[in-house]
Amino acid sequence: MKYNELERRLRKAGCYDTGTTRAGHPLWYSPKTGKYFTMSHHGSQEVKPGTLKSILRDAGLE
């Protein structure tokens, strides 16, 4: 999955970019889990499997 696809999936699930950054990466919030998590803005690059799993878990999609 590419970062662009992941961002679309997160937005569809109700997650949103908070407008702040942590260590240079955008900080997102998931209302489903109440957690903040970092994403990346690498566009068309593939998301590494471990990173993808962590983001999906924090977003409440896995």
C-alpha cells in the first residue's frame, strides 16, 4: 500500500491530520481509538509492513 492510499483510507475512517508535527512527521488523530499517531508524507512510496501495521492498529482499522 502506498502512503497516498493509506491517507485516503484513514480519512475515510474518520482520522484527521491535527496540523502539528512530531519529529518532522504529521501527527494524526483517530476518534475511534482516541490515539494520536504519526504518518509520513512520502506520497507514492510503499509503506513498510511494520509501519503499516502500527498505523492501522493505532487508527483502529486492524
